[in-house]
Amino acid sequence: MNKSNFETMTALVVDDEPMMRVLLKGLLQEIGFGKIMEAEDGAAALALLDDSHHIDIVICDLEMPIIGGLEFVGMLRKSDTLYDSRVPVIIVTGHSEQSNIQEAVRLGIHGFLVKPFSRTNLQNQIVRALDRPAIDLKKLAPKKRDFTEVEVLDFNQKK
Amino acid sequence: MSTDPKSTMADVFEGRVLVVEDEEVNRLVARGIMMPLGIDPEFATNGAEAIEKTDAGDYDLILMDVQMPGMSGVEAAIQIRERERAEGRNRIPIAALTANATEGDRVRCMEAGMDGFMAKPLMRSVLIDTFTRWLGAQGTTSEQTGAVPPAQAGSILDGESLVALKASMGGGVASLRLVLESFQESLVRLPADISNAGQSGDVEAMVRAAHSLKSNSAVAGALDLSALCARLETKMRAGDTAMASSLILEIEKEVGRVKLALTTELDSIPK
């Protein structure tokens, strides 16, 4: 996927820290996104997604006050009123609490980026996210556990 | 963090490397050493993340910290090997990162299917040996691979981290300037937030401001400031307020030094 593939696409950056938004916005511009929107927390992001903006991908920080990354993904996936509740989400994290990323995966994310990350790292995640369904929970689960009763959302249906 | 002046351009490698390491500052240092060697690493912070990253991506080499909270590096290596076998994937070399490994640790790592050891903290010469062994393709010039020349080590703003930041932005000077200007702004805002929180006794606000300043400093290569903020954040989260005021003083002093270094850095970036 080269630069021109992203020209018609819109990315949404969700981060409470202005400096991280500046960094992500700069990287997304260089990757070639035609339009980049910003939100400073999960609530603002949900409002933008609810406002019939067409958003192709969301890059979201995990740790934010009030509505954080996990709550955001949970509310997004459950919503039946949002323009596109299945929009691909990439989570940005700098932490090692094991439960966090597994919880995010359970809720339905398409990839995650650990700080520090480069433009190439971000672009690889985006290409992969646009190209495949959400991370399969079964692949992350320890062996021998029974997941037959867990609902795995199928984001293949998106387009 | 000094750089050996004798080997500037010769050691350049190609390949996708995953580094599994829970400490952000260690990840920054690893990136700072690797980018001049032509390697733009991806990171995971624990075993579960490493397994997901390995399932989703094609790596040529994994450097795995052995002691991590949650799933250990040994357990992660066992699961990665199981998945490779089950799915018929290529076997990715895994090198263990350990501080003071005992003979027992070595045996456990080997039994888990790991291929080698590297001592922590990471050293450039050891990384070169590791990359030579598992990545090959050595001896190309930096123009061909996009590797960046090694940095002049600086004490306030870590030279290697800054060079890595520049390279990681893909050479976009305008974006780099915006990021550093935003950092400059946060060097005014966040220490004031910390100091106000200290005066009003608002622990939660202090944790938040310290956390933000820690992350921002790490991005810009102000590693000492980042480490001081991490200490404050950890102590405040644990409810340990005894040392807070002296830590805050240290942070304020370091902020002053970083501001000066940052002004110099910004002056050197074309507008």
C-alpha cells in the first residue's frame, strides 16, 4: 500500500496528551492520510464517530482519563447507533499490564503499537488493520482453555 | 550511551526485529542503538503481546527479556515455538535478554527453544554480533538502507534517542519541529500542574501530570527527566508522599536543563 492509497482516507487520533496527538498527526500526514481528526478522550471520539463522519481507522491511546481506551473500544463495539461501530482500531500503549492488551483484544481491536514506535511501525499496523479482521481471541488464549462459549466478533463482514 | 567513533557506517543490517521489554526507558535505549544499525525495531511489553505480535507479523529475530511481569519470556518462547510448529511457520531465532543469568536460567531458556543470550544492559557491540549471526546482510551503506548515522551523545537530551526520533518520523522536519515545540509547551504546563497538585495535595492530579511528563520526555529523549517523573508517579501511586517535595525539586531543576537543551535543538532544525 503506497501513499496514494491513503489519500482518500480519514484517520481519527484519540489521545489526551497534546504532544502525542501532534506526533501521531505528523506521522499519519507523512503516511499520506487525506484527513486526520483528533479527539482528546474516548467520549469526544465517540461523538465524532456518531456524527456521521466517515472514519477509516482509529488510533487510540490506552490510558486516558474518564473514558479510556478500553472503555472506548467496549462502547464503540457495542453501539448500534454509531456510523460504523466496526471501524478498525489500533491501540497505542506504553505499559506492560498484561490484562490490558488482552482485554482490548477481547473487546475487538485490529492491532496495537508499543511506545516508542516509528512511522514504519505505525504504517505496518495500519496496513495490516485495513487488511484483516480483528485479532482473533483464540490465538492469544493459553492452550487448552475452552473458548467455545466466548463470542468472537467477526469483522470480516465489514466491507 | 557513547558511540564508538571507529565504526560509523560499516555495521548496517536489514530485517524485522521484535524487542520484548517491559521498561520503556530500556526500549528507548534499544531503539537508540538499533536505528543507526539500520534496524527499526517493533516492541512488545510482555509475553502475551509478544505472542500476538509474532502471530501477526513476520520477524527475522526476537530479543526477549526473560524477567517480565505477567507471562515470563521463557513461557512466551515456549508458546511461540508451539505455534510455529502447529502452523508450520518458520522458526524465528529468539535471543534471551538477561541480567546476571545463572546456569539454571540458561538451561531453562534453551529448553524453551531460545537460541542465545544477551546480557542487559544492551551493548552496541553485542547487538552487532547478534545481528551478524541472525540477520546477515551486513556491509551495505547507510544510503541504501535508510540507516541513520550514530548520534553525538548528549547528557540532557539523549542524542541517540533524538536521532532515533528524527529517523522514526521518516525525515519529516516540519513534523519533528511541531513535536518538539509541543514538548516545549508541555515543559511549562506539566511542571506547573505538578507543583499546583503538590500545593493542593491532589495526588491524582500529580500522578496524571507526572505520567504525561514522563511519556513526553521519553519521546523527546529527555531520559533523565523521564526517569525522575517515573519515580514520582510510582511513589504517588503507592501513596508514598514522603519524598515527593524533594523529587519535585529535582524535576524542576532537570526541566530547566532540558528547556535549554531543547532550545538549542530547535535552533538547529530548519524552519
